[in-house]
Amino acid sequence: MTHPQKVRTPAASPSAAVRKAAPKPIDAATLDASWDRRLSRGLVSPDRSVDLHGLGLQGAYTLLDQTLDRAVAAGDRVVLLVTGKPPPRESERPHARGAIRAAVGDWLAASRHGDRIAAVRGAHPRHGGNGAIYIILRRAR
């Protein structure tokens, strides 16, 4: 009686499979301690700001892209992006608000300016607090 033979396939080596690295989330980018300290204390003044209130997703994306274009061309370092405050957590009813704020992280990560963005941080209350974020741009080299 013949027994079926088990065919062993060689384990795929990491070098055999070409893996594309997932894009690094911009939120994970770090700044040096002095930048983070100055941002958290509200000591940094934005070079440029953009308010996305009252816009639809496409309009907000277009305005954000144009603003980043201008900021990069002008050599700005800090862009203040005002998105509006998220709805309270304890709220029970569904909200149509917050779609732009939810999309901003993905927009920035996939942006044609993504390589120029050093970090994204929450804004100081003086600049909008929970309703705004700072986009820190890298210096041109």
C-alpha cells in the first residue's frame, strides 16, 4: 500500500517576496522636543491658515491642496488648518459633521505634498484647540 507523499514547499524568504512598505502615517512623524514644547504652549504663530468650514469634501480637499501649494512655494513652516470641532462623544444622534476632519489625515498622507510634511499636531486653544491642527512643513533643502 502506497502512502501519499507530503510535498513540502520551501518557505518563502523575505527577500523572495517584494513587499511595498506601507506609507508612514504623518501623525507618527516626530519633531524635536523644542518644536513640540513650543507648539503645546501656543508659542508658534502659523505662517498661513485655511478654514474649511462650510465646504464639501471635494471643495475642502481642493482648498487644502492649493493652500499647501502656496505654503510650500512661499517657504512657510506652519500651516493652521481649521476643520471645526468634532461632535461630543456623549451625543446619541448621528451627525453629518466631522467628515472633513476624519478625512484630513488620509488626505495629508496621500498628498503630493506628503514628503514636505514633517508632522501634524493638535492646535493650541489660542488657535482653535480641538477644532484645528498644525501642519508642520519641512524646510526646503
